[in-house]
Amino acid sequence: MSDIRTSLANLAGEEYLWTIELFAIVLLVLACGHLVNRILDRFEVRAGRTATVWDDALIEASRRPLVWLVWLLGINFAASIVAQRTESELLALIEPANRLVVVVLGALFLNNFIKRAESNLTDPEFVAKPMDTTTVRAVAKLLRTAVVITAFLIAMQLFGYSISGLLAFGGIGGIAVGFAAKDLLANFFGGLMIYLDRPFSVGDWVRSPDQEIEGTVEDIGWRLTRIRTFDKRPLYIPNCVFANISVENPSRMSHRRIYETIGIRYADIDRMNCIVTSVKSMLKGHPDIATNQTMIVNFDQFSESSVDFFVYTFTETTDWVDFHRIKQDVLLRIADIIAAEGAEIAFPTRTLDLPSDRTPEALLAAEQR
């Protein structure tokens, strides 16, 4: 009887010891996760004092995967102890699960790192000359896609699936998919060409003389480009369209042009030379006119009811609203110059030249006779 009691006491002691061991492992895992978080906090503070791109991206990208790695590996270790004690069949899955955790968290780290680096490379706080947003986004999308596909293939290999057959099937199936989805592939490569050639970027004002396309580029996807028209309507344009049309990008103009024809009365033609000279002097002294660009002010032609001169010059600004303010100021100054020279701006008129026997007086006299 005493031997049975001793055996039960020993068994109960081993049971309590196993429970305490399991509790200690879970507590240690939580402590390690908290410690890793605190260490990363200190690194993040130090990285915040520098204006480099990569240290901030590296620390922020590694925080969540590292903490999760500690927790998940610790939980898996505790689960392996439970499986050993209970002689469960799930013990064989612990090691593949650990490998899968490492693969998934590695992919998560790379994805977060690419995303944060993408943000930093286009932020003037981190780089003196931010990279083109469209190009950075394109490269980041390609890298993230490659990371996801690679992680998926590695995970399949870990669980005993041969990826060689999948790759062979992908080569054969790719031909069929290519024929079935040729429009989709055309749009994909059209988007790739936009990213590489960069005829326009997000935020640019574009228009096409070939089609009714004009507005601000909001998004460049792999299949569609979204353009917001000036009346706030969205246009969704397949990327393959841009391979067959010409596209203007007014956002990249260096200057804006003022090209106006102005007529004065035939009676003021003797004042034309003084007016042209004064207008050109005014333009040369105007603070918003680009004097290093082509500037022409010349008598142009004899019109039906006016003698015309034209003004051809460029503004320093390319902003649409500011350009019209400058153009208004230039035209009003030209009107003041014309008035100061004692001339008038012409408007459509018609002069009738009647023979002497057809004047109103002659016709009245003829009626009286």
C-alpha cells in the first residue's frame, strides 16, 4: 500500500514539474519578446537621429517579424514538450511548422523593408534628391511580387511538394495563358514601359491630341492608368493604349507662351512703330517674362479693319493659374501703351464709298425734281 502511495506521489511530482516547465517556457518567451521590442526601440531612436534611408527601414521592417519569431518559436517549443508528454502524432509537424514560420516571417520582413524603403526614397527628409515616385513604385511592386512567389515555392518544398513539376507546368501553361490573356499581358507590358520610359508620372497633367484624354494622372497600375479630368471625372485607360498614341505632358514645360495678335485703327498707323517699341521695352522690364527666351513684337499685317502687330513671348512660370494672371497684366499694359500713344484698339468696321451722284443729298435733289 505504501509503495502505491509513493508511486502516485512521484507521478504527481513529475506532472507538476512538467506544468511548471511549460509555464516557465511561456513566461521566458514573453520576456524575450518584450526585450527584443525594447532593444528595437533604442535602435529606432538612434536611427531617427540620422537622415539615411536604410536604417529606419531596416528597424521598422524587422520589429514585427522578430517579435513574432520569438513568440512563435517559443510556442512551438512548448507545443513539442506537450506532444512528447502526451505522445501525440502532431510531434512530427512541429519541425516543418518552425521552418514555415521562418519562411513566412522572412517574407514579411522583406515585404515591410521594401515598403518602407519605397517611402523613404521618395521623401525629401531622407534623400536630398528624391527618386521618381513612379519608378520607385514599379520596382517595389516587382520586388514584393518576387518575394511572395519565392516564399510560396519554398513553403511548398518544405512540405514535400516538388516544385519542379509546378515550374514545368507553368512553362507549358504560360503559353496557353499568353494566348488567352494577350490583352492583359499587353496592358502589363504597357505599364512596364510607362515605368521605364517615364513619359508621365503620378501628379502630371497630360493630354493626347489623338484621343479625348486630358487631366491629371492619379495612379499608374499594371493594367490601367487612372486620369482625373478637369471636370473631376475619372478616366480608366488600359496601358496598351499609350503605346499607340502620342501624349503631351504640359507639366514638364519649361515656360508658358503668350502669343497674341492686337490690331489698331488704320488712322493710327503712324503710331505703330512707337507702340511696338514701347511694348517690347515693357516686356523686357516685366519681372515675370523670361527675357532669355524668344521675344518678338512686330507689325504683322493689314487686316480688313485694323493694322495688326503680334506679341510672342514666354513667362517664367508654368503654373496655369499664375500664367493667366501674368497674361492679363501684360495685355492691360499693352492697352495702356496704345492709349498713351494716342491710338485706339480697332474693332470691326466697314466704310462705304458712294459715287457723288449717289450721295443722300443728290438722291434727295433727284426726288424733288
